[in-house]
Amino acid sequence: MQTLALFSLATQQANWLDARQATIASNVANANTPDYEARDLAPFAAVLSHMQLSMAATEPGHIQPVADAGQRVKVKRDDAWDVVYSGNSVNLEQEMMKAGEVSRAHSLNVNIIRSFQQMLMNAVKV
């Protein structure tokens, strides 16, 4: 049986969210380390560009997808709000906002998968 694309996509996003949360935690842990530069991950859209999902036009009037040469997901230097005298660029408020974004994205991911799984279970019962 072939894996459904939605589950594959959700797994990729969960892995990306896990890596981003670890990066945020590393930034917070090094908030007082001199010369530490805050880091963040490339956007999840870069991960999507490397997935094996392809769009297909089934009707002549459909819009054709445009190929996008995305970038690999990697840790990059973050655009910090300010740099303190010690050279540290970690801003705890900014990191907590990012952690909130990760939490919301994770909740959305889980709820979508739960709804899709319920829909599949209802289809099987019929």
C-alpha cells in the first residue's frame, strides 16, 4: 500500500518543527554566551520544494505549476533584533515568539492529521 502524501507531508513538517524547536532551545540556552549568534532554520517552504509531490493538470484549462528551485533546509544566522555588548545576538522575547509559532504549527499539524484519520476511518466503516 502506498503512503498517502498528506501523512508524508505532515511527517516532514513535524521533523522540521522538531529541528526548529531544538534550534530555538539552543539559542535560549546560549543567551548569556559571549559572541553567540542566534540561529534559525530556513522556512518550511524550502522543505516542500524537495518533496516528491507533483502537481498535475487534468484539464487543459488548469494553471500549470511553475518550477521553483528551492533551497535546502539548513541552520542559518538569525536576523536578531539587537546585539548586546558581549556580541550575543539572542533576544529571549524573539525566541519565545518563535517557540509560540512552533507550538501553534505543531497543534495545527496534529489536528489536521487527526481529522484526516477520522475521515479515513469513516470511509472504511461504510
